[in-house]
Amino acid sequence: MKKKVLIFDLYGDYAHFRKYYTTTSPLTFSIIPPVTLMGVLGAILGLSNENNLYLETLNEAGTKVGIQLIKPVKKFRMGMNLINTKNDYWVPKHRTEGARTQIKYEFLKDAAYRIYVSMDNEELLNQLKYNVSRHKCVYTVSLGLSELLADFSFVDMRDFNWRENDSSFIDIVTAVSMDDVLQGGIDISPGSRYLKENMPIKMDSNREVTQYNEMLTETMGNHIKLKINGFWESHGLNINLL
């Protein structure tokens, strides 16, 4: 089995991918979740957000993504001044508690990812390649929040082949779903830092999450040595597509 895969880098000074279970002090995932990445692809392609058309289009195209961390994860917290809308109104001079409220947000600093994208719809994939290679996007690309602007750059377009694993350790460059890792299949390397996060993977056109997976990431940007069910390979480069 063979897939054509577009490879590009996505990066920005700051990022925030809110964890769905946080409330008053928003925390961030360490890597961009696949469902958020769909929004980035939609912005580059110019797919409409109305009625979540971008999700419907990308899902129908059989879009799969791989996410490689290319810079170490760095997190910090900063207070954000938000408009105080308690009791469903905002009239500053009539608010005894103040017109604004400050909330601590967790952010990623110098976020950078290498993105791998495959689609069954080759025409749409070629359009994405055209836009990325010419540094063109229809809508503004951001990393989680509209204020956190992002940039991107074309890397390559190449064929990847599906490989069944014979229970040997394989170097995987992307984040990996724990569902694909075999029992006792993580080779802990000195100097590496491993993190598991339960994050949304698939979302339908009603913006309802249909799949959550526990994702394994090496937070220093190193490869992960794993025993895995199978993987996609191209000239020694091994990735996991979600």
C-alpha cells in the first residue's frame, strides 16, 4: 500500500491548544492536536468555516495527518485580560468588580512542527501542495488562538509505503497513538523525555469529537524507538498517520 504525503513545517512564536478538561486556568496540549490541524489545513485551502464545511470536506477527502515535534516543548504561564461578561452584560462604569478579569493561561513558546498530510482526494492534496509551496493561504493561519499567528514552509512531497512490523524496534519521528504500540514496546533512551496526553483525534462535521487517543510524544524533539503494529516509510523516514 502506498500513499502520497505532503510534508511542511508549521511554526510560531506562541501557541495555545486548550485541553478540553480545563476550566478557569486553561492548560495547553504539548503538540498541536489533529483536530486543530484540520483548521490550519482548511485556512490554507480556503475552505469555509460556515456549517463546518472545512471539516466535512477534509473528512470526505480521507485526510490523515502525522505530527513531528521539531523544537523542544517550552511552556509558560501569563495573565490574559478578558472582558468581564458576568450576568450577561458589559457596561464598564456600572461594574463594581471591574470591566475586565485576568485569567492565567498556559502557552507554548517557539512552537514548531513538521506536518505530514495524506488524502484520498488527490486533487485537493495537490491544491494544498500548490498553496503551501507558494506560501499562500486564503485565511489567516494561527496556532490555537486567533491572536497567535503562525507561519509555514514547504518541505517535500513524497511517496510513503505501509510496512508491517515484525516486533522489532523502529525509529518513529512523529507522535504515536498508544493504541498502535505493542506491549512493552517503548525503548526508553537516556536524555529523552516522554509524555502521554489524551487528545481529540477525529471530529465530525457537527464539531463533535468522535475519537480520543492517548498520544505519545518525545518532548525534546527526538525520535521515538518503538515496537509498533505498522508504520509508513519513505527512504528510512518512518511516520505514524492518524
